[in-house]
Amino acid sequence: MEPRVEDYEKLGAFYLGRTWDRRAGAVGEELLLYDSKDLTTHAVCVGMTGSGKTGLCISLLEEAAIDGIPALVVDLKGDLVNLLLTFPSLSAADFRPWVDAGEATRKGMDLDAYAADRAKLWKKGLADWGQDGARIERLRAAADFAVYTPGSDAGRSLTILKSFAAPSAALRDDADAFRDRVQGTVSGLLALLGLEPDPVRSREHILLSNILDAHWREGRSLDLAGLIRAVQSPPFDRVGVFELDSFFPAGDRLALAMSLNNLLASPGFSSWLEGESLDVGRLLWTETGRPRVSILSIAHLSEAERMFFMTILLNEVVAWTRTQPGTSTLRALLYIDEVFGYLPPTANPPSKKPLLTLLKQARAFGIGCVLATQNPVDLDYKALSNAGTWFLGRLQTERDKMRVLDGLEGAAGGAHFDRSEMEKILSGLGQRVFVMNNAHEDGPVVFHTRWAMSYLAGPMTRTQIRALGERNPAPSAEPKAPAPLVAAPAAARAAAVPAPEADRPPERPVAPSGIEEGFLPLGPGAPRRGRVVYRPALAARASVHFANATAGVDEWRDLELVAPLEEDVPTDPWEAATRLEAGALDTDSEPLADAAFDALPREAGRAASFSTWEKKLEARLYRDEAITTFSCRSPKARSEPGETEGDFRARLRALADERRDLEVEKLRRKYASKLDVMQRRLRSAEERVAREEAQYGQSKTSTVVSIGKTILGALFGRKLTSAGSIGGAATAVSRAGRASKERDDVKRAEEELEIVKRELGELEALAANDVAELEGRLAAEELDIDAKPVRIRKSDTAISRVRLVWMPWVLDENGRAEPGFRLD
């Protein structure tokens, strides 16, 4: 019988399939509903090619998305991009762009016919598992799906520059976390350069670590260009007890700087510097707090580039995790499609330490790690002993099987583990049949995976990913963020700014007396050929104080602003300013040799103008600058300093999920005690039935027990029925003795059974009512969020002296100007 939606759409439960009858070799009736909370103790999925591992993991990610749980999905083969191939209408036209033309040819079908065949197959497959287009629509509506392709523009680009930015003060205050962040960032960079990333033996690692340490402890960020300069002139003169030049001579430092510069100058590396920041919070939630499934596709990268990205990513996840409040509820998922090479048993690649840290510590913060592989012999099973759930499919070799058994035995942690029985189970697994060994349940369960809602088209190429972005936009657009105080970066306005005339003199204009000057360096991605021309701009730092006792706000913020000075200076030049993080504007004291200069506007030639502009900036900040605080009545909560509305909504959702899990657990305990009472009643009835020899009484009793198990299993998943209470009763009843054939005894036994039936029905109705009441209460709790602006205290606003900054532009042979700097 096909499952119904009400059978599997349960509170905090993932619908992964149905139990598998090993004797009959067929799908059973009992649903496999996996408790999402169990993933906080992590999971491992192992299976050879063709085992159905990808389909199982995609189904798990679908269930998480429907439940509002965001995920970071690292896709090393291109299979997980299939999560975006969701077609609620299940029409042939939706499938056609993604079907395999070669497979269609082998089947003797044209693309239209093959697409219709795939659509029909998917519709039937979903129906067999109680699913349809409506559930696909719920999946699309529940979360935002995005594909990122670091190092490529096929999907959304990701820049790694943020990884060299100074970490938060909270992380800097955590000595262990800060040390791990420094070492991880340097290890990833050296791996990309092909150098030994050993934190103890590698002098390159030690030098770069000391440079990052010195800058980050002072809250100063670096980009790659800044790191190259710091290698040549480090901010210290000793390393340990040795003089700097003895430990790492200047000539050798120049060679390291050249290696870094070659990387920066490489045309292929420019794509790593463009796009969205590698911000874990934004990868997991949109700006409005909607959960997001971010698929990080890295199939196109080289091995060194993959290791670099994985190391940077995992360290970012560790840093973000440590900023989250503790919880026992699943807050987010990190899924790695093929962990082979990143967690080996003996070697120590730079990815291993942060992954070990996550496996040991992330559970306390509600972050679940799911690691998949088809190469079990190459994994560190001591590390994987931290995983509470193992999904095991068909394995390729006996050696693979032995290593998996070793891992399971280690994960048992001294508890009883029947190795021989597990070996028998593993030997009999077929396609899409897995054994789940969950530390939170009594024993292993063999099950058949459900049909995936996403169309499993196989690995996606970059061309297909690019087409996917064009054809399959997000199901609902994000609302636009309110306009900031300042305009977009000047780089974005390049087309609107006329190029300087080629015959302008290269002389450097003279700044007014007492006005500080600085020169922006050429940034990553600057054009490699052309003449550099400096254009003038204003720069200022401001320190502002937001205070409101009612809103619980008492916060200082440092701002840095840059505003271009064009020929006709507007009344308020700060209208076109770009806002930066404090300390982000790194300038040189001297310009590049042979560079030309635009003329200074007349107003900028007077020192009095800078005083006027400083006052205008102060007035503009007081008028326009504000932070918004958020509050919610139910659940009662207030936003933290610096928390966006999206982050606030995500936190409230986590609180709601945590409360949901607690309520469900209360219901489980409530009905577990009732089942214990029922078990005693059944055993009492068994004592009477044991005196009967009629087969009629025995079969009748077994039927009633089976009904009770089905009812309560459907309501609460596996947890309530795996405790052994009902199963124990069924075993006791099956040992019923030979009953008397006397009709009076049979009648009394039947009467007792009717009482049990009635009480089971009452228990079912009571449980269903409690669950419906809980679901209704949770559904009714729409987040009603109030926003309140808090403005700055004018008396506390402090603006450092406004200075003149020269911004480099590069002119090509046709006189077109491109910005040679970055302001993000």
C-alpha cells in the first residue's frame, strides 16, 4: 500500500524510505522516519557506485530543506546540483533540457520521446512512494537553492578574500580557535602553491602564520596584495629567538612573495577574487532569514585547488560554528559528497584538522556533518567513531566491508556490537537497499530508499550549471534590501565615468597644506596592461555611538568612507560615498612610478573645503545613519547587537525547532508510559490465552499488537516503537501456549482482546489529537517581528580628519578606463 502524506510528514522526521524484508527480498510496510535531531551526532554514508548512495543523500537533503534546515553541500562530482532539478508539474518539457542524449540514442528514442519517458518514470516513482508534484512544490517553497562554483563563473562566484580578513573579536579572544584559524588559512594557501603546509617544520608556514597573527590580533585585515607586501617587510624583526633575516633571509622572502604574486597575477586565479564573500551565515540563510541549500560545486577544480577551497571553507565553518549558541536541535547541515582524501587515516592534509574539530565539537551547536564516500578504506575510522548514524549500502570488496565493520565497532563505544550479524546483512544488500546503524536506536534497520523528488540526471557540467542558472531561477525572489547610506562602489560606476584625456599631464597636483594624502594600491584583478592614472577622492573615518536603553542598544561602530571627487564637486560629495569596514582602506604613502594624475577640482585645492566636508559628513551621519533592532512577541526575543533581520529570523526558527523537539519528546514519553501499561495488560491476557490451545486466539492477539505498532509508528516515527515495548509484547504473545478448545474460555479471551482493541483505538485517537494540537499550535506561531531604528548620538560622533586619497585607474590602448582597485 502506498504511503500517505499524513503518514510521513511528521514533526522533525525525515522520510527516507521503507523497511526491507530480507527473507522475502521485498519492500515492507513500515516507513523509515529518521529523527532529524539524530543528525547532530553526524552521519556517514558508504556505498559503491550504483548502490543508490547519491539518491539516498539527495533524499536526506530534500527532507532537511522541507523541514527548514539549511545546508552547505560540497559537491565534488557534480551530482548534487541535481537538487535544482525539481519539476512540480512533472512535464516532459521540464525534463527535456536535462535528459542524456546518449542514453536516448541507446534506447532508440529521440529527445522528446525520452524526456516524456523520464517524466512518466518520475511521476510513477514518486506515486509509488506516496509523493507527487505538490510535495515538490513544498520543497521549492521551503528553501532557497543556489549553486556556487568557486574559481569559475558557471554558477554563483565566491571570493576567498574574506578569508584573509581579521576574524571577529570573539574568535580572537578564543586562543585555540584563533590559532586554528591562522594555521588553517595558511595551510590552505600553501597547499595551493604546492608547498609543504606543515605548521611546525615549514618556515613558509611559520612566517605567514606570524604575519597573519600580527595583523589579526590588532583587528587589521589583509588581502593577497597586502600579504605579499607583508612577506617582503614583515611587521616584526624576530621569529622565535632568531633574527628575521637569519630565520628567513630577504632573498628567500622575495622568492615566496614572487610565488604569491604569480598566483595573484595568474589569469585563472582572478575568478577566485570575484563574487559573493565566503560567508557561512549567508550561505545558510538569505538576507530575509529564509533557509538556503548552497551547493558548492568544485568538480572543475584541480586537486590542489580543491584542497585549498576545502581547507578555507572548513575553517570558516568552524569559526562560524563557535559563534552559535548551544542547542540539541539540528540547526544546519554540512554535507560532503566524497570525503576521500580530506580525512585520511594516516596523512594530515590541511583539511583534516578542521574536519576533526567539527566532528568533535559541532554537535553541541546543532551542526550536523554528513560525510559520504565510496572508498571506505581511505577514511580515518577513529575520527568517524564520532558519527552516530551509519548508512551502509552495497560495498565493492571484502576489504571495504572489513573496514566498515571496524568503523562500526569503534562507533559502538564499548556497547554490544554483533559483528557477524552485521557482516551477514552487508553481504546481502542490493541496489537502493541500505542498513542504518543509529546509535539512538536499539539496533540496525535494513531499508529501501524512497524515490528522490529531484531528477537524478547525473553529474552536471559547467555549461549545464550555467544554463541551469538561466532556466531555473529561485522559486521566489528575495525582497530588495533598503538603500544604504552610501552608493555602490566606484568600480560599479566605471562605465558612467569618462576616461581621462590621453594628453593630460602626469604631474602630481599639490594638495592643500596640512591635508593628508594616500594612494590606493593596484588591487587583485586590476588590468595588467595600460597606463595608470590616479583620480582624487575623499576618505574619512568616523566613530559613532548608537544608544537606546529601551531597545537594549549601546554600541560603538567605526566606519570608513570613500567619495570620488569629480570635476564638478556636488554640494555634498558624501552622497556618492562607499562605506567600508574600519581599517579596510589600506593606502601607500607614495604613488606608482610613471603614473599620471587627474587634476584636483578647484574646491579640493583649498584646506577650508575639507573642514566643510567634514561637517557635512557629520550632519549626514546624524541624519541618515541608524541601526535597526528587531523584537518578536512570540517567541519573546530581541535581536542582538549587529544582528540582521535575516539572522534574527533564523535564530527564532532555531528556537522554534528546539521547542518543537522538546514537545515531541514529551509526547513520546507520555505515550511510552501508556504503552508500558498496555504491555502489562497484554501479558496478563497472554497468561489466559496460554491456557488455550486454539490457533484462533493466538492469531487474533498478534493482529491486535501489529495494529498498535502501526498506529503509533506512523504518528511518531521509529523512536516510540523501537524501544522494545510493543515488540516485546508481540514476542510474548507469539509464545502463547496451547489454548483450551472450550468455547467459554475462547469467548472470555475474545472479550479481553476486544477490550485491548478498544483501548488501542482510544490511545490512537488521543495521540492523534495531541499531535494535531501541537502541529496547529506551532503552525499558528507566525513570526510577528517589529523593527525599530536606533540613531546615533550626535554628541558622541567623532570624525577623524578628512584626507585626500588617489585611486588608480588603468587606461587601455583605446583610452577606456577600468578601476585598478577594490573597495569591498
